[in-house]
Amino acid sequence: MSQDPSPAASAAAPPDADAIDPSAEAPPAPAVEAPAPAPVPAPTPSSRSAPPSHDPRVPPPIADEAEKQQALERMQRRATGLLIAAGVLFLVARWFESRHAWLGYVRAFAEAAMVGGLADWFAVTALFRRPLGLPIPHTAIVPTRKDRIGRSLGLFVQRNFLSPEVVGAKLRAAKVGEKAARWLAEPRHARMVARQVATGLSGAAEVLRDEDVQGFVERSLVSRARRVQVAPVIGRALTLLTAGGRHQELLDEALRLASRLVSENEELIRDRIAAEAPWWMPGAVEDRIHEKVVAAVERTLQDVAANPEHELRERFDEAVRGFAERLRTRPETIARAEAIKEDMLAHPAVRDYAATVWSDVKSALGRYATADVEAAEDGQGALAAVERGLVSLGNAILADPALTAKVDAWVLDAALFAVEQYRSEVSALIESTVAGWDPDVTSRRIEIQIGRDLQFIRINGTLVGGLVGLVLYTVGRLME
């Protein structure tokens, strides 16, 4: 009977010490001047903080691998020791069975225990390696069928963990909307979210190059403006304005402004009349003309303002409607408006405006992420306003069951969409990852994880086999 091969037997042996002759003299090296040591560059922050790279060809390391290795070896020694004890018991009982008949029961127990222990040792060992190194078919299951195991594991996760039914049931029972609203309604949580958002946006703004963002803003504004014809838009706006008669309010405001201008500039009107009148016209006549002109203008303005059906109002309606129609339909008017738009877009002020927009946004984000953090503690600043808004949002969701149900539905729809889109990719990721692992290392890692529990199969097989053998021997003796 062979003892259970030790798990450490597969480890690489150290190099033979005899292969290196310490007495051999090395040929003398030519005397050369040692070069000056090169300065060691100081580690950069990224190199100091970079985590150690992991070889994708092996499974991730086990955190407590040494402890699990010791526990596995300890259980292997116990199972092997029990098998050896059954063999020794069998030999002793067989030797003295001729003198003491009752030892036949002991011999039957030990014999069956050896059979059960050896069978289970073979079964457990065959999972991870070839027993005794023999090329027995259907052994070394894990290393030889690793790719199939990875494929089956990926499909198992996809069908049993990432199925819409499972994920949907979990999310419905979790009531994510209510929990998120309750969490967000806490001021400290809302403050944390506001800070994280402000810090993240500020950091992103610092990473981006100003020239790139300004160019993007300028291109976005200009390209969007160029795609839209302004004349039809203005024409439709004027049509909506005239439909409700709101343009008459503009006319009323213009009449009041004109009346005020006339009353405030009577001296200017008098001087203008005097300048345009002949030299021989008496001053009294000029004054009379001035009074008539001002009175006529003021009376006309008052009549138009007081009479909704005034002729000037109708002319104003027709002019506005006609202008709106020309803006919407006449090609020459649309082309003229497009030319004006192109002149405005080509003006340097547009580029300056794009730069100003980004600089203002960047400065505001910086203020939100720095100064406003301290101000938020006292309930002041933009972050405090964001915090209050988040708290109000959480309370509003909690107070409205219909809104809570909508939030739950949104979360559920988003999660199910992600599951449907990426569940097959998760399965493929598991399959490809396992397929890239080294077979022997994978088998060893799995054995370290579950091998200790598998040794109980050997122990139970030894004991149960012995009991079965004892029962069969007893039944046979009773039937004699």
C-alpha cells in the first residue's frame, strides 16, 4: 500500500549543490576602471502607489494560502494515518485469527476499511493529479478539463445569477428607491454626495486641457448654430407671439416710451423746428408750429394706446404677420438672415465667449470643491444649496409612494437592461480568464481551497467501508 503523495512533492527541487564546484578558480578578470554609479531616479508618486502587477496566467493569490496549505497537509496526514492504521489492524487480526475466532470480525472491518480508504484516496487525488503519476484515464480532472470547467462556470453564473428573473426579484425585494431616498434624506449623506460630486467634477476639469475644451465648446456652439436656420425660428416665434395678441403689449410699451420721449424732449423738438424754419418766420409762428406738432403726436399716441381697434394697431398687426411670413417662407429673407448669422459666428467675440464659458465653469467648480466645503458646514455656499436640494429630493421621494415606485421601476429597468446587455460578456470573461490560467497552478489553488474538506471523504470512506465490511461479514456468519 502506498502512502498518500505529499502535496509538496510537486514543488520544484533546489539545484544540485554538486553541480557547482567551489574549488574551481575563475579566470582572472581584466582590470578595468569601475564606472561611476548611475544616479538612481527618485520614485515618482505613480510608481510608489502603483499596485504590484498580477500575472494573468495564474489565478489570483489566496490571502491565507500558507494557513490553508498547513491545514490541508494536516488533514492529509490524518486520513493517510487512518488508512495505515486499518492496514496494520488487518495484518494483526489476520495473523491471530486462527487462535481467536472473534478476530475475524476485526479482520473484516479492517479489510473493508482499507478498500474504502484506498478508493476514496484515488477519487480525491484524481480530481487534481494522476494518482501515483500513472496515466490512468479520467484522472487529473481539474487540470485537463480546466477550460470546460471555466465554460461551465461562466454559463452557470450567467443562467443562475445574472438571469433577469433572479436580479429582478432581488431588486424588487430590496426596495432600492426607498432605501436610496432614506439614505439621501440624511444631511450628512447629502453633504458627502455633494462634496464627492464637486471634488470629482473639479478634478476632471483640472485634468482637461483648456484649449481642447474651449475648442470643443466653440465647435459645438458654432456647428449647432450653423445647422439651424434662424429666420424660420424667428418667424415661428413671431407667429406664436401674434397668435395671443401679446405683440400688442409690446406696442403699448413702445407707445408709452414714445410719449415719454416726446414730453421729455420738447426743447429739442422746438430747436429742430427753429433750425428747419425760414429765417424770415417770426418766433411766435415757430412756437405755434411746435405746440401743434407736439400736441398732434401726443394725441395720436394717446388715441392708439386707448383704442384697441385703432388703424395703426391693425397696420402693426399686418406688418408683424407679414414679416413673420417672409422670415418663414421667402428664400431671400432666409438667405439674408443666414448671412448675418455667419458674420456673427465668424466674429472673434464668439471665440472669446467660448473661452469665457469654460473658464467660468472651471472656476465655479473649483470654488465648489474648496471654499464651499467649509461654508457648507455652516449651511452657506453652493454646496450647502446642493445638500439642501438632495435632502429635499430624498424627503420628496419618501413622502410620495408613487414617486418611490417610479424610482424603483427606473432602477429595475436600468439593472435589467445592463443584465441583458452584459450577462453573456460576464460569462465570456469568466471562461476566457479561466482558460488563460496555468492548469497545474489552477489545480493546486483549488486543492488548497477545498482539499481539506475533501480529506473528510477519505476518512468517512475508511470508516464507512469498515462498517459495511463488518456488517457483511456478520450476515455471512449468521447465514452459515
